[in-house]
Amino acid sequence: MSKVVYDKRGPVAHIRLNRPEVKNAIDVETHELLRDIWADFAADDSLRVAVLTGTGDAFCAGADLKTHVPTWSDGGPMLARNKLPDGFAGGITRGQHRIYKPIVAALNGWVLGGGLELALACDIRIASDKAQFGSFELRRGMHPADGGIVRLVNTVGVGIALEMELTGEPIDAQRALHANLVSRVVPHDDLESATNDLVAKILRNDQKAMESTKETIFEVIGRPLDDQLKLEALLGYALCGDNPAIRERSAQFFDKTDPGRAGTHPVALETETV
């Protein structure tokens, strides 16, 4: 049985962590499997979006410490330098984080430690109402090192990040929603259909425009306002001058035939299972 199930369905890559007996904790082998999967997703031009979830009652309980701690404890002073290009969960947290295709996390249960880092490295997070979120690393004598502090602060702000880190207590899905940690919370049994609906809305958009948008967001984070505005203008107008799809898609807009249109001229959006 594979520790990660990787299934390509048309333009959608479905990635499922598959170690339910340990709440989908990521051991060294799973980390390496994910490295290959993310690289394949990035390179396969037929794939436009990825959906990441877990088997059973957990999304991911973080690093499987039984396999990781021995490699860390023997790493010595060079451990940090050696880990810089490596990241966690196949490097999607750092190393392969510059994949500009959209990645959706369907959070079906526990999201803990490195699992929280993995979820935060995804672009959109949709949660089951049974999901729980926590950062327990301080209980083990360590703290997040693969984006779990940086992305948590950027996403929810300093106050909630400090509470989650310093108490080591989980928060439920509704509080995660209020803190902007997730975009939506849905009944557990509706998670798959809600994710499919979200993916359909992503797929109606132009791929080149989506990837440029994601790149722009990555580039402007943390920069002074003037630099942010310059980067947005440079990347946005570069896209306008180099994307042949604009003419066709603009014509659909003018003719009021673009998919998913609302208002007085609605057009249905296909939401077939993806």
C-alpha cells in the first residue's frame, strides 16, 4: 500500500496522504515520495491544479518523529544548513514552494505540527467541521522550522500565532475560519463535493493568468508599498502583453457568454467531479 496516493484526473492532480494508522504522519519515505510528486505536478503541463487531503480522520499529524529525530540528532551544527534546500513534505514548504499552479488543501481532520505547515504551504484551505488545528512542537522541545511560524504569522497575525505556539493547544475549524486560517468550513460529508466545486471555479480561469497572480502575490509579500506596486504593474502588464488568451476571453465577456457569469446574463459553470 502506497504511503501517498497520486491520481491524475484530467487537469487535476489528487494527492492523498495514506498512513491512517499514524494519522498520516510524514516519515522520511513519505517525504521523498512527495518530493517526486510535487516535481511531477510542476512539470506536467496537462495538470492545472492539485488537491491535497488525507486518509481517515486526519489530514496530517506532522512529522513522524521516529524516523526524523535520529537524522536530526546526528546532524550536528550543519543540520540547519543542510536542511535549507530540503523543506518538509517533499519540499513544498521550502525548496519546491515556487510552484505557481494552484494547490488546494481539503482538510478532513487533524492538522497538526508539520501537517499545519503543509496546509499553510497550500494556496486555499477548505476544512471539514471536524478539523482541528495545532502546533505542538514546543511540547517536544522544538519549534516549527518549515514555514509553520512564518506562514502562520502572515496568515492569522501575531496574536493568534503566539497563542497557538505558546500554549500548544488546538483550535477548532470555526475558530480557524474566524482567524482566516481556512477559507471555508463545510459539513464533513460535504468536503469532497465542496472541494470539487472550488476546483471547478479555479479551472474556469486562464492558467497563465493564475500562475502570474500567484507569483505576484509571492513576490510582493513583505516589500515596501512602492516596490509592491511596481512589481504588480510589471508582472500584470507583462501578462497583458504576452497572453493570447486575453482576446478570446475578453470576447466571451463582451458577448456575455463567459462561464460562471452572474447577474442579469447568468451562464452556468460546469462542476463535474474533478
